[in-house]
Amino acid sequence: MSALGAKQPPRAEPPIVPQAAPGLRVARHREAIDAAIARAIASGQFILGAGGEAFEVEFARFLGAPFVIGVNSGTDALSLALLALGVEPGDEVILPALTAAGTAVAVRRIGAIARFVDVEPATRGIDPAAFASAISSRTAAVIVVHLHGTPALLPEILRIAAARGLAVVEDCAHAHGATIDGRIVGTLGDAAAFSFYPTKNLGALGDAGAVAVHTRDHAERIRRLRNYGQDDARICVYDGMNSRLDEIQAATLRVLLPHLAADNALRQTHARRYDEALAPLVALGRVNLPRPSPGAVYHQYAIEVVDRDRIRQALRTRGIATAIHYAPGLHRHPGLIGDAAPPNCTVTDRLADTLLSLPIQPELMENQSRIVAALIDALSSGPPCEPLR
Ligand SMILES: *Cc1c(COP(=O)(O)O)cnc(C)c1O
């Protein structure tokens, strides 16, 4: 065979750095997860067994919450929290427009009305003034989302809600372990919902979630609601649903929970490195960074850039994947607002157009200098990014 006829080997491309890779976290703990799942299988009890109960106790201890109930997803956790707090069909629930679809789906699925309001630029969480002016005689509750793991302005929201007699649910799907003035989120409102979707700071091998509440009464109600609304005698005392945490997911979560705090600390370290490395670009007005927040756990590290498509493409060419969380705002999704005109949410619109989530998962951050170099390269030209005030 002539060497001339041989195919040239493809030019070596640098491996793509994914934006999220839950498989890498599982790989890091694979042996322990395999052993835990083997024990769950050997137990012969696959739903509502000892592993699920143990996880509820351990996660409650992590949070310092009196009661935790394992459920099937973060969306279900939000619905069950609202139901336990007495939200009824036709009631209005106020929520930020800049969040994952699950936050709104959870409201609508129990027959409540989702009222979207704007976020504020410092935390990218619900704007207390927008919340206050959206309250009506039909408002029953507000959902506070700690977006990207940055605590929202919860103390302000709690003050307004208390004065108006409204329930407060924390959506902690991004914020396992985040704190406000040293107090852990998920214990500050009337109830909190957690998602263990695989990419979250604490993630399972499938769908899973949990609700944290303060009273035995609320906990008991959620335990029944998640299991067809049945009491111990298997009488349906509530109009319930099927939303139980299975033993395979509980076994996985019990392996990963003890590593959550250290992983969050790594996310914070990597966030500070991004802050420092990108500061010159901020000075040049090319990018806005998430405002540093001491209790944030950086589920995402999302920068704001004006010509996002170009930056994404430039990074992709250099082997760096990015993601957008979230666009457009939920106040513009036809399945959530129907034929109504979208409410006015200008900060959400601006963030939805400019946010870009960089890799921040600890398992990916050996690539951080490569990511930073690619960003500096891409952002050294292009239009300026005015900070939002
Ligand atoms: C992931 C997520 C949810 C929904 O959680 P699921 O487990 O996917 O149902 C709700 N709110 C926010 C902010 C989320 O990121």
C-alpha cells in the first residue's frame, strides 16, 4: 500500500469542555454508588423504604430543617409545598419571570394562577418592589428562587409577605447549602423545594426532589399527598398525587450528600477565580459578572454579554461549551400565559438576552485557565455591556 493513498489522520481537536457533566460526578463516586444501589436492591423494598427515610433525616440534618420529605422531582416539591401551605385552585402565586419552567409548571398544575414579576439585577432574584405591587386580594403565596445559587432578597420578601399574610416558598433547586447571613436557605420561608435533577449541586441518577417544612402538620400532609393522599389506613383523605422518592435515588443521594459542602466550596473558589481573571474585561465594559455574594453556591456562574451568540460561537470553536439559563423569561412562554400580553419584566428581558453560563461544576474546572483564555480572546473586541442598575 502506498503511503500516498493512506488517509490523513483527522487533526486532533482539543476535547470539548462540557458546560455540565453529571456523569463525571457519578464517576468520581462510582464504587460507593454501586455498593449503595446493590444494598437498596438487596433490601427488596424499592419505594418508601429505609433508604428514603434515612436520606430525609440526613438532608434535614444538613439543612437544620425540622422535617424533610423526599419526592419525585423539584417541580413536585414546589406543588406539594404550595398545597401543604393551603394554596387552592384559583389562588394567585407570585413568582419571578427569570427561572426554570418547573417553577411555573408547579403552580399551574395545582390549578393556581402564576403571576410573573420582574427580578432585580443584584441577585437576579425576585424584585421585592415588583412583588409588593403585584399582590392582589387573590394572592396566596410567593415563590422565591435563589437563581444560580445566589440567595435572593429573601428578608425583604419575608417582611412584605408577613405584613400581607402570604405564604413564602423558597425554590432551592439551585441553592443546596447557600446561606444568607450565615443562615441556610430552605429554612427561612414557610416551606422550601429542592430538586435533585442530575445536574443540580446535589444530583441523583434520575428525577428526585424534596420538600423542607417547619411543622409536623405540614410534613404529615405532604407525606400523604405524595402517596395518593392516603393516610396510614390507606384512605384517601386528600386529593393527592404519586410523587415518592425511590430507593435507588435515595441511595445515590446518601452517597453524594456528604460531599456537597466541599463541592460548594470548590464552586465558590472557582467563582472567585473567574471574578479575578475577568475583572480587566469588566473594567473595559465588555462583560458584567454575577455580583459576589458570600453565601452563594454557584449552581451556575453566569456572565452578561451583549453579543452572546458571537461569544458562544467563539468559545465553542475553542472547545468550550456554554449554556443559557434562562431565555426567554417565563412571562413570554405561550404555554404559561396563554393569550395574555406578557407582563412588563424589563430586567428579566435584558438578562434573558445577555446571560451566559460558563462551566463551574468542580469536575470540569481543571480547564478553568483554558476557559478564561478563550473568554478574554473573545471579549477583547465587540460591543460594550452596560451594567444593569
Ligand atoms: C430544576 C429546577 C426546578 C424543577 O426541578 P425538577 O426536579 O426538574 O422538577 C425548579 N426550579 C428551578 C429553579 C430549577 O432549576
